[in-house]
Amino acid sequence: MRVGSGAWDRTADVVVIGYGCAGAVAAVTATENGAEAVIVEKQPRESHHTSSSMSAGMFLSPPDSSSILEYLAALGRMGGGRPWTDGPVLRTWAEYAATTRQWIEARGGAIVPIPAPGEHPQLPGGAHLSKHRFRGMGIGLARFLEAQIEAKKIPVLYETRATHLLTNPRGRVVGVEARQGGRRLRVRASRAVVLAPGGFEYDEQAKLNYLKVYPTYFTGSEVNTGDGLRMALEVGAQLWHMNCVAAGLVLKFPEMPVAFQVDYLGRSVAKTPGKTEETASVVSGHIVVNRDGERYTSENVKGQCLYYELPVFDTHRLVYPRVPSYFIFDRRRLENGPLPLVTSGPAGPTRLYHWSLDNSREIEQGWIVTANTVRGLARKIGVPADTLERTVRTFNRHCEKGRDPDFGRKPNELIPLGAPPYCAAVLWPGGPSTQGGPRRNSRCQVVSAGDDPIPGIYSCGEMGATYGMLYPGGGSNLADCFASGRIAGENAAREKRP
Ligand SMILES: Cc1cc2nc3c(=O)[nH]c(=O)nc-3n(C[C@H](O)[C@H](O)[C@H](O)COP(=O)(O)OP(=O)(O)OC[C@H]3O[C@@H](n4cnc5c(N)ncnc54)[C@H](O)[C@@H]3O)c2cc1C
């Protein structure tokens, strides 16, 4: 704990750490509730990009709190039955989530409803989730948030990295210490600090210690180095959801810090107007295999919970057989557009990487391996050739029969691997986000090891997300940013000055 005394460089009622979706919503809400807010943001203005701006801009928009609450409560009991998230937290969250859409529209946000099958339709309330998407996806979301911040004249201190929370001698958080260029900056929060610095996707030590398998790679902003975890721990915060992620398999190559989301089906879906993955006619064959060349999953039907199938450890060979895995596909998929999604993530509109339209550059740089035979491909990627050949033969037979008795792959995806070249790309555990961080109560106050709120500190967004083990479905994290950002902003603004 660092006691902040002496001179302050700057003062605001509410100091928000991080200018992603959660931080922006908290700052706007605090301002609308009569507080003067300031945002401390570690990136420079010109290159500022966040997981929020790299996202697909989709959010859960439940029409009322009851259906989503039923679903969240069911999800929260997964993995042993002890609730991952406290009932009062879920109840307050659901009330706010049910009005997110109106909150955005009242401020001029351009959003559209989108078809939304639930990720876990077998659970109560999970069959249909109401969702909306920002026009312009993550960039559209970021522009909307910037417009709010500018309209409210909320100062953003760019290139200012928060390093410590400062307390008074009684342990109340009263400000933030930051590095701005080469100098130390101390910003006083006369009401409260709101922690919104995103997750710990690029903190290798935290991932090794907290996640279920290492390495795990992420597709969002590489500046999310878990600073919020260290700041929260310093003031005695209790952590939650640390081993939880929204993740599956991602493409990751040593030359890039950020991973890519896989577009398994390619243009057949993306370019078919009005079609979803459920209804599109898939035109190319692909499978996912482990390092032994065997399938172990129904490939891309698992959404953001496939991750939990990956940490199977072979205690005899001392390896994770599914880490890495391989995306094996045929010529048609190669010709069917870039391997990663180009609507969000590093190959999306933020263009952290320009993936070639025909995948040729990535073949040249060895990210995609090709061969004229399945055996040849197996040898190149180092998986047993006999096994991979057998796996492809068996899968192709399932395709002829229109049924996958091994893993129940969707019938519209039972397309045999056809003409060569046969291709492979390495897949690692990973996805959009970590979910862990400081535990929060229904007011979004950070809670201590002894379950009491720590005075003066709130959190919102991905740093200690509301969900536990199972991610409810696409759009849940941004829904969390809006709901928890509003709750934190409102309550922080109402704090009495100490
Ligand atoms: C490719 C991709 C697609 C996605 N699509 C969706 C989707 O469609 N729907 C959905 O719900 N979720 C989606 N997600 C997840 C969602 O985007 C994130 O969970 C969410 O945007 C996190 O928002 P945040 O405000 O908590 O953090 P971020 O958006 O990551 O913002 C954190 C901010 O804090 C700053 N910061 C970090 N440390 C410090 C520090 N020490 N001091 C000062 N500033 C700091 C960062 O620079 C950044 O500006 C997606 C994620 C990815 C990667």
C-alpha cells in the first residue's frame, strides 16, 4: 500500500484508469452524475487502440433483466455448482444490461440488431440472446465513445501509465500515481478511482500462474499487460475469475505479439448476404487435429469455451497433446480468403497486420505450410503421417455419409478435404480476453480479502469481468463494459469527499 501525501499534480472527483469501453462509459456516467472526471490512458493519442476498438462491436441487449439473469445464474453454476458470481452482482448487472441499448441510442449511437443464437442453448434462457452491433463494429464503438468524451469535455491524459493506487493512512484510495514520459505524476481523486485498464492478456507471468494452460495467446490490444492486477493487489483486493477466459484456438506466429482469430469457413460465410454460420453452404473442407494428428473436437462449433477442452496433460509424455493444434485445410479454403477474421482483431479495421487476400504472403513467410499430399504435410509440420492420413480418410468418409459420429460436427460443415495443396497453420489456446481481476460487489466496488469494499476504488470492464467460467456468448464483454462502467461511474460520482 502506498500512502499518498504531499503535493498533487492534478485533482478530479473521479479518476478513471484506462480509456477503453468500460473506462469511457464510467467517465461519461460519472460526469452525468455531477462529478468532474479525468481519464488516465497509457497509450499515445495517435496510436491509441484498445480491445474495445479491435472488437466486433457487438453487445448483449436483453429486453428485460429476467431472461438474461436466468441464463447467467445457470452459467454461474457450471464447474462444480458453487456460484462464480454473487447473486446481487448478477441482479444489478442484469438491470443495467437491460437498458444498455436505450443508453446508447439516447446518446446518438448507431446500432443494429443482429441474429443471435446463444452459445449454450441447452441452459435455461440460453436459446436466444438479444444482441446489437455498432455500425462500423469496434471502430464505430470507439468513435461513439470518443464523441461522448469530447461532448462532455472530459480530459484524457494520454501517454500516462498508472502504476500505483495511492491511499490515505486509513487505507482509503485517494489517487493514482502514474508515469508520464520520464516523470512521475500524482492525480488526486477527491471522490474515487475507477479501474478500467482491460485484462492481463500480455502479462506472461500472470498467465502462467492463473490460466489453465500455458501458453495462451490473445487477439486484442497488446498494451493490456495486467497493470490493474498489480495495482489492485497492492491495496489488498481479493481476486476472482482468474482462471476464466473467453477463448478457443487462435493463430499465433512469433513475428507478431498479437494472435489472430481463425476464420475457419472463409468467404463462403462472410460474403454470403444474410447467411450465418448456421445457414451458409460451406464450400471448403477443414479439420482441427492435435499434435498426434487426431481430431478431438467438432471444430468451430464450440465458440468461446473450446479453451476448456485444451488443457489435457499427458502425465507420461509430459506434454499437452492439444497444444499446439493444427488447422488442416484444402485448396478451396486457401482460395476462400484470408485465414483470420478481417472484421475484427489485428487483421481487422485497426490493421495492425495486413493479411494478404490470397494468403500468399503468409505462405511465403512460413505461417501457412502447404504440400501436395497429406503425408507430405504431416512430415512438414511434424505430426505422425500415418495418423494424419487416417484422420483425413475417416473425416472424408463421415462427409460422404453426412454424419460425424465421432464429434457431432454440424452437417453443413461436413465437406471433405478435397484437392491439394493440403495446408496447415498452427493453432494455440487463446481468444479475445481474460476475465480475471479484482472481485467487485453489486456497486462495482473492489472487495478486500476480508470481503469488505475497499473505500475509494471501483472497477469495471474486463479487469475482473462479471462472468466466471463460461462466457455467455458473443457480445457479453462489451455488455459488461457498459453495465459495469455505468454502475461504477454512478457510484463513484456519489462518493462523499473524505
Ligand atoms: C478481436 C476481438 C473481438 C472482440 N469482439 C467482441 C464483441 O464483438 N463483443 C464483445 O462483447 N466483446 C468482444 N471482445 C472483447 C471486448 O472487446 C473486450 O473484453 C472489451 O473491449 C474490454 O474493454 P475494456 O474497456 O475493459 O478494456 P480495453 O478496451 O482493453 O481498454 C483498456 C484501456 O486501458 C488502457 N490501459 C491499460 N493499462 C493502463 C495503465 N496502467 N494506465 C493507463 N491506461 C491503461 C489501455 O491502453 C486501453 O486504452 C472482442 C475482443 C477482441 C480482442
